[in-house]
Amino acid sequence: MDIVLSYLFSLVVLYSVFVNPCYGINFNLFNLSKTLSEDQWQTATVTWYGPPDGAGSDGGNCGYGETVETPPLSKMISAGGPSIFQGGSGCGACYQVKCTENAACSQEPVNVVITDNCPGCTGSASFDLSGTAFGAMASPGKADQLRNAGKLTNAQYKRVSCNFGKSIAFTVDSGSSPYYFAIEIEYENGDGNIVAVELKQGTESNTWVPMFRSWGARWALNPGNPLKPPFSIKLTESGEGNNKKSIVADKVIPNDWKPGQVYRSFVNF
């Protein structure tokens, strides 16, 4: 009898633990929400612009220029609606997009990078793909058939981590001078947006000076006095929740830097 009562008491305690939050069980330890968020597809409106086999526009409102045509972007790019472009902080973000509603859809996802703004896009999430990226969602031989549809209102998308390799590109703005310095940042890895950029001058200083987002993926600094190269650049990504991550491209901009030149780091997220 005592054994039966002990067993019943154990069941009552176990039931109470699971239904009563006061016992402090941390279900996050099981990573249920993370697993679901990583696998969850959301609905988006998807259109396309530019030439059928083109890259939309050259760089658009992110300022990437002709690099959208060449690897690693290779025309697989998209303009984003307001919730995707996020006023420029969405530049360089990577997504998977797929369609299932049209007979020409392959139902397989394609990877795209946000390189432009689509202010006329509507809906909670909108992608205006390049003609190349839109056609890539089609079954073999049906790219033109899918592009003829023009607009897909029930396409699916999810955010994914970018993987561009071990180097970030810093393109010095053509208007830069010793008194004004601006860079366009491209090919950063990770799944967070760049939320802060800081610059350190010379080799002796330990002071990091915040840069401001000029537009798109371009960040600038206007100190009012001559800057002293070489420049180290610190980048901070938003990450998930409050898990921000920073990296430093040490002395990535050399003493003899020139406007319009591209300088590559030896680090990435």
C-alpha cells in the first residue's frame, strides 16, 4: 500500500511541475522555439524587375554597384519591401525564397541577397527579385512561363545566414578625403544586420569613433579634422535577441588609401 501511495504522489508532483510555471522549468533549454523559427517558412508577395535574365538594377539603394552582376551575388538579388529593406539595415541580408502556387514553380528554394529598396511593394513582406532570381524558382525550361505570371502572392521565404567566405569588402567612397571618409561594406557573413560601424585611426590610438549610416550599406565619418591612416574598422551585427557580435578588420584601410578602391579584410563573422 505504501508503495502505491508513493507512486501516486510522484505522479502528482510530476504533473504539477509540468503544468505549473512556478516550478521554474526552463523549456528554452530544449531549444524548441529556436528549432521552429529556423524551419518556419513565412508568406510573402514576390515580383520581379529589370531584364528577364538581368540583375534588376546595378546595386540600387544599397550602393553595391556592378558587383550584383558578378560572383558571389551573380544576379541572385532582390529589392525588399519596407519590412525587409529596413531603411538600409537590411542591405546584404540573405533569404531563401520559393514558390508553389504556379504550375511552373519548382517548389525548391533559391538564395537571394537584399541589394535594393522597393518602396512601392505592399504587404507584410515583399520581395522584388531580379529577373534571374525569379526565373530560378521555376522548373527547368519554365523560367519564362513563371516570369509571365509577374506576381506571386503566396510565395514563401525565410531568413538564412550569409556565407560569403572569410573576407569582407570595404569600398572607399569616391568623395572621400582626409576630412571625410565613407565606405560601402559588402559580403559580411552571419544572420544579423550591421547595426554599428566604428573607425580607429593610426597604430597607436585605442579610440573607436562611431560612423553613421549615410545610406544603404554606406557608412561615413565627418570628424572636422584630418584623419590619420591606417584605419581599422569594427563591425557589430545585431544577432538574435541581445546577442550582438563584433569583429575588427585591423588596419584594413592602408596609409596610401585612395577613393574608389576596394580593400579586403582577413576576417568575417
